[in-house]
Amino acid sequence: MKDTGERHIINQQFSNKSELYLHLMHIATYEYAKKLVKGKKVLDYGCGSGYGSHMLSESAASVTGVDISQEAVDFANNEYKAPNLDFKTIAELGNEKFDVITSFQVIEHVPDDKKYASAIGQLLNPGGIVLISTPDKKHRLFNYIQQPWNIFHLKEYTPESLKRLLKKYFTEVEILKIGSDSDLILEEIRRTRKQRIAVLPSTLAIYPYPLRVFLLNVQKKMFEFLRKMKGRRSTENHSENTNSSDFSQQYSYEDIVFEKEIRYSTDLLAICKNEE
């Protein structure tokens, strides 16, 4: 499966702390969900490469991982196997109901977030739980004037806008922030702050989606050209970073925390419930 950076594929090679943080955040979010799925019938909506569905299958009674991409489903079926685990496309899902639904790093990609939330609500058993994670717009974009700089993201959310949307479809919605109390998170925060400034001219709110994507791709090629022009010095710095005394061994998914308020955070986790 082609690695676009949007479907997380388990990879133990990290060139910097930002990459490591994002990996551990993905793992920690599924570890958080594992506490809620014991003995439950679970749907992983937007399962991507399938690693998270497999993690959930270690605790759940059954797990169905679904994705819009047949390529992702084929990859997941080849890579992750368990007697209580099944992968299929969203189109093959049918009208089953589930006790717990996870949907991590998905909502920012969908063209109609209302239809998405409604569809998930209809798949949930009475008294069920839905967990939805997504990047926190407050740390990535200038409010009102900027669209997402990730070309795969159609919309990003603040804690308030995410809760406002989900409250239309679920009786209870709690929003937690995902972050870390360790220095692990700091490089990722610096990266996103620099990114939103660097790409602001290409991501103004007035641009239609095709123009935004075009401008971002042009800007990306310009940045790549400038990096090549730096030549050898840039290559040496990268080599030094990747070979540094395994900084990845200093951290684990337990360094990621989920709190209502935290000093340093990057993403959001919505915990939604329906009445029994």
C-alpha cells in the first residue's frame, strides 16, 4: 500500500521526535480505546492499514475494520489476522449495529461531516460509545483566515466546533485533548506553528479546494528545490538526526495523555454516547 502519510503504517524508523510523537499518539489512542471495548462488538470506521483494529481485537469480542479504500482493506487483511477480526470496505458494511465505534483521524477527510456523524450514529447500539479523534485546529491554523495545509484534510475542528457538530447526533459528547507532559511533543508543536506561517499564502480561506491543493503542491516543489540547493550540509544534518542515539527508546505511548485541559496538545478525542 502506498504510504501517503495519511494512513498510518507501523514503522519503527523515525527521523525526528515529531515523527515519533505522531506514531505514539496513534498507538496511544487505540490503547485508550482498548479499555472500553472488552467483550464488546466493535467497529473501527476508517481502519486504514488495520494495525489499530488488530490492537482492539486483543480485548474485544469481535472487531470489524472498514475503510473506503479497497487497497487499504487488502493490506489490512494480509498484515493482520485474528479469529475475531474482519476487514471490509465501508460499502460492504450493511446494517449491522455495534457496541463501540472508533473512528480515528477520519472526520477531517470526509466531504460531508454531518452525513458521516449521522451514519456512525445509525450503526451504534443503544447505550453504545463512539470515539472520534482529529487534529486540533487551534494549534495548526490561523482562525477564520486559513484552510488546512494538509491537502488531504477538507476541514479541521476546534474543541468547540467538534462538540457542536457531534451533539446533533449523540446525547452525550465529551472532548478531551491529546498531548504530552514530556518534551516529546515540543518538536511537533514547533513544526505545526512554522507550517501554518509558511503556507499561509497558499491556504487562505477564500480559495476553493482545487486552487488550495494546486498552490500547496507548487509551494512543496519550491521547498524541495531549496532543500536540494542546500546540498551536502542538509544531508549531513539529516544523517546525524536519524543515527542519533536512539531517542525513540526514551519514549513510549504512555507519554501520551488524554485530558480536558493540558498545556501542550495537538489533537482532540471526542467520546460520544447514546441513551440506552
